[in-house]
Amino acid sequence: MLPNGLAGIVCGRKLSRGKDPQVRLYSRRLSPGRGRAPQAVCDADGHHCLAIFWLTHINRQTPEAPCTTILAQHEWQALYTAIHRSATLPATPPTVRQAVRWIAQLGGFSGRKGDGEPGITTLWRGWSRLADMADLYLITHPSEDTGNS
């Protein structure tokens, strides 16, 4: 089930300025300019803006959950490898909060003491970079069950 307000956001279409404060936040941040209706910033298939909204929602609701709730196995492994510059992976996946901060770090988030939580723009940039890194990770680390070596 999608979080409240998320079902009403359709990428590539005009967003309604509803009463839900989260929808208003994303409408304001993704708005192309004053006086015009907000337009969601999306990739061709329309999944990135929903993913960013969902990432921030899960990060606020369950930050200590394992990152496998928001990322596939190869995605968190690619993220960990990119951030730590090491092929040695931890035994347990990192938390949602840590993974979201790493994604934002890929998008330019500094993570200084007074910076607070990452914003939409840095998450968007980081998510785009992670998608490419995850694809490359799959190519360079084929799984054993596919028969590729």
C-alpha cells in the first residue's frame, strides 16, 4: 500500500496542491516557477519521483530498518562499494537512514553536523547515479543462479 498522498502523485503529470502537507511540499519543491502548476521531475518511465518521495517517507517512518526494505540486494551492495571504495561488504545491510544519506552523498550532500536530513534535489541526483552504478554492479558481479560466470 502506498503512503498517504503518494497515490495522487503521478509522474509527468500536473500535481494537485491538496491538503496533504507532504504533497504540498513536493509540489512546491518540484514547481517549475511562480504562478504555474507544479510539474513532477521524472525519468522516461516515471519511477524516480515516486521513488524519491517513498525514500524520504520510509526514512522518516522507520530509519533503523534494514536498507533491504528500500533497495534491492545489488543496489545496496553497489552503494556500499561506491561510498566505501571497498569490495568487502558487511555481513548485515546498513540501515535505511544510512543508505538514504549515502544516496544523497552521491548527489552532493555533505552530511555535516548541522546539515540535517538530505533534501529532494540531492536525493534525486544520487538516485540517478545509483541506478547506473547498480546496473554496472550487476554486470560485473553476475549472480551464481543465472549460470553466468
